[in-house]
Amino acid sequence: MSDKQLTLRVISQEKKLLEEVVDKVTLPSVDGEITILPLHAALISEMKTGHLRFTQDGVEQSVVVSRGFVDVNPSGMVTVLVDSATHARDISVEKVQQAIKDAQETMSHSEDRRELLMAEASLKLAMLELKVAQKTSKSGI
């Protein structure tokens, strides 16, 4: 890795999704979108559910992430720790559409506040995955 590159690690509760040398990373922080370039200052920030993008050899790739944290250290290591993460290439549109339908059904029939909040969070994540899948399939990412 050179001074013109970063090492991006995305780790969820289930697994380490990726560890790649990249040119830049753009991610959704709670204070707005952040782009991290080589030689970025040290940073720890809270992340919100959203669309993480990274560029590798001039090609942009996407990952849908849930809330979590990012740690950028001066050596160029960007570590993203999230509840869940899905690489755009691994998103199944059929599964996402079923998850949307299931969440909407739960929201229309449940009276349990906790169940409603979980269904709402699932719906938000599924809608984001669908948006990213559609966007990346159109652009060839």
C-alpha cells in the first residue's frame, strides 16, 4: 500500500465482509457523508445506515451498511464496524422485495411497539438495498 491508497476493512457482526486496498472511501456518518482520502487525519465517527462507496483502481463499488462506527488511523487503515453489511454484488432483488413485503405486512398488523420499530428498520434497510442494487445494475458496478 502506498501513501496514495487506503486499506478498507468492513466488519459486521456476522463476518469480515472485505479487506481491500482502495483509493478513497465515502460513507454515511451521522453528521453527513464523509469522503476519506489517503493521508486523512485520524478520526472516529458514528455511522448511520446507508450507502458506503469505495473506489479501487478507478472503479466504484458499493456496500450497504447499517449503523456502526468508522475508525480512520494515520497509517491509512479505515475500519468500518457495523451491525450488518452487504456488498452490492451480493444483493438479491427477489429477497429484498420479499423483505419489504414482510416488513410492510408486520407494520400493518402489529401493535407491539418493539416489533413495529424492528419492522421499520428492516424496511428502511431493504429499501436502501433495493435502491443500491438497481443503481449498480444500471451502472455495471
